[in-house]
Amino acid sequence: MRHGRGLVIALSLACFVVLLPSGANAEEPCGWRAAVGAVAITPEEPLWMGGYAARDKPAEGKIHDLFAKVLVIEDQDGQRLVMVTTDLLGITKELRTAVETQVRQYGVEQKDLLLNASHTHCGPELRSERLLRLGIDTRYAASSRKYVRWVSQRIATLVGKVVARIEPARLFYSHARAGFAMNRRLPTEKGFINSPNPDGPTDHQVPVLRMETASGDSKAILFGYACHATTLSFQQLCGDYPGFAQQFIQEAHPGCIAMFMNGCSGDQNPYPRRTLDLAKQHGRALANGVETALLTKTQTELRGPLQVAFKNVTLRFAEPPTRKNLEKQVQAGNKYIRIHARRLLDELDAQGHIKREFDSFPLQVARFGDDLILVGICGEAVVDYSLRCKQELSDGSQIAVWTAGYCNDVFGYLPSERILQEGGYEAGEAMRYTTFPGPFEASVESRIMEGIHQLVSGLSQK
């Protein structure tokens, strides 16, 4: 009887195995397919460096290579998200457009492509027109344009290679914390100044997305943090603390590519700073945060579907200066005020008015089922945007919310309504380094949050 009964069970199991459909979850874990890759984007010739207006010479060597890294994720319905992280000061509109145009051949649409800059202040200057406005030797502007073309080609080629080798994968999300970022807007009797403010708002969360293959091998660790990459200010190319954090994580996980995505850090600085050892220390602290997130028992395995959305919203600037005020500013002692005023006068002479709208401000959202919402905001978004997105988009549910700044077009600072009211550098003074007329209108935060809510709402209804 025992032998006969065992035979029946064995035959039943055999029939069950035979009847399993091809492409079952054993081959396609959780319905995801993914792949990752990296390419060095260290300049091959001395370039002018970005990040600090006081620079007076090009780069003099490197501490380590700069990289662009690509993570491609695809759900079972073929919806893709292509995330590109870079060890650069910013993503210019020219760089975004060039990459977007080239990757169409791989079936990557505008809404599928997210580019993020680590915002290292020890990287090359990508804005050739800025170099010309500042009166820098014209050969560096030409080299900057050449570098942007070269980098866009390298990124696009890497996207194609990664797309071509996506494989069954699993995705996991978790988060921990790191504590070296501090608000840098200190209130004083003379207004807000750039100095450590231990009582100012911060976002110390370290979000982590891990990708592993069907065999269980970790291949990509994407992580974020809301902090300026301004530990260093010397003349050598370096990824600052994000570059070191990526190195440390890859050393701890051989065969895995670590990717850093900067958060809403427009008003956050690493403290203390200004030495290479401190950059390494902050990198180690962030890497420790990532390792902690990977060990937490609250790690969530992400489920589909993957939904992505992209839209341009229109922002408005405050009333621009009058011609009389601009003519006065042209005589100012600060050369950056003079240069900015001159540019606005040229626009006024050519157009008869100064443009008051930023009509192509990109917003991007990706939703991973009911587990994670990823928001990409352009510009140097201040921390208020991250804190508000977490509060409003979770809507009382358990869904995690990850907000990244420095995405797709890093034009300059993106203040909140609070910061506009307070004034100071991020509120409007930094606009003198851009082509924009001046501070944003008070509506800037509400327009952006309304756009984000519309994108998220549209995805949740599909």
C-alpha cells in the first residue's frame, strides 16, 4: 500500500510539473527584467571646472574617475524605466536632449528616461555659454561643448548595451539614515546666510533600491541622499562624497555596480568639509547607511506593474528689474551682477521685454505597484520638496516615496515658498549665475506640487 500510494503522489507531482506554463515565475522572478552598466566619463583633456564661480583655472588631474551608470528596469508588460546617474555638477538641457534623441533607437521614450547628477563640485563645467559670459578663454567653451557631445554619446551607447542584455530580476527597496548633511541657511539679524544651521530642516533618509538576478546575485545598488556634494573645492576631478560612497559599496559587493542619485539638497551641505579625508569620511558614512538599509528586516520586495509619467510644467518669475535698475546694476562692483544685468538688457533690447516664464520645467514620476513612488524634480530643489512629497504622496498608506532633485535639467536653485519669503542665496541671489531674470514667483512650489500630484494620480488610476 505504501509503495502504491507513493507512486500516485509521484505521478501527481510529475503531472503538475509538466503542466506548468513556460515563462513561470521561476524564470521571471516577480515579472521584472533588468540590467546595469557603467562607463567612465572622465574628461580626456583639461576642462574648466564647474561649481564655484571663483575658479580661475582648469582641472589639474584627478583623484578618481568620473562615471555614468545605467540601470534599466522592465516589467512583464514591457514598460521600461531607464535611470542614468552621473558624477557631474548637473544635467544641462543640451545633454538631456542629446541623450534622449540618441536612445530612441533602443525604444526608450522621453517618459522612460531619467537622468540625475550627483552635483559634484569637482567636475567639468558643461555650460559653455556660462564660460563665455564670464569671459573665460573661448577654447574652454569649445572644449565644454565637445565634452557634452562626447558624454551624451557614451551614455546613449551604454543605454543601448544595457537594454540589450536585460534578464529576469528581483527588486528590493529599503532605507536607513546618514547624518552628515545639515541645513546651510542660518538666520541672522542681517538675513539668511550660508552657514551651518543645526536647527534647520533636513532629510537624512538613505533610500536604497537593490537589483538581483534570478540566481540571487546582487548586480545594482541604487541609493540616494539629500546633500550638496561640496566637501571639496580644489582643482582636481573627483566625485566628492558620492564618488567615494559608490567605491566603498562596490568594494563590499564585488560584481555589483553602485549608483548615487542626489535628493532635494539645494539647501543642505556636508559638514565638516574642505578636505579629501572628510569627503572620504562622508562617503563611508553614506555607504554605512546603505549597508544598514540592506540589512533591515523592513526590506520590501517590489511588485509591478511599473508605471512612468513625464510632463513639463510652467513656472513664473517675479517682476523683472526695470531698465533703469538694470543700467544701475551694470555699474555694480560685483562682476556677476554686472554680467547678469548686461544679459537682461540685451534681451530687453532684442525682444522688447524680459521673459517671465520657464515653460519647460520637467517633472517625472515612476510607480512600482503599491510599494514605491519615485519622483524626479529638475533643478537644485530644496529639502522642502522631499519632505512634502513624503507627507502627501504616501496618503496614509505604506507606499514608500523617494524624491530626487538634480534630474533632467539642473538650471539653478529651486526654492520653496518658505525660502522665497525668507530670502537669501537659494531664494534669488543665485539667479545671477543663470540666464533667468530673477527670483521665482511665490507660486513656484504650488505649481510643482500640483504637477506631481497630477502625474501620480494619473498613474494610480491606470
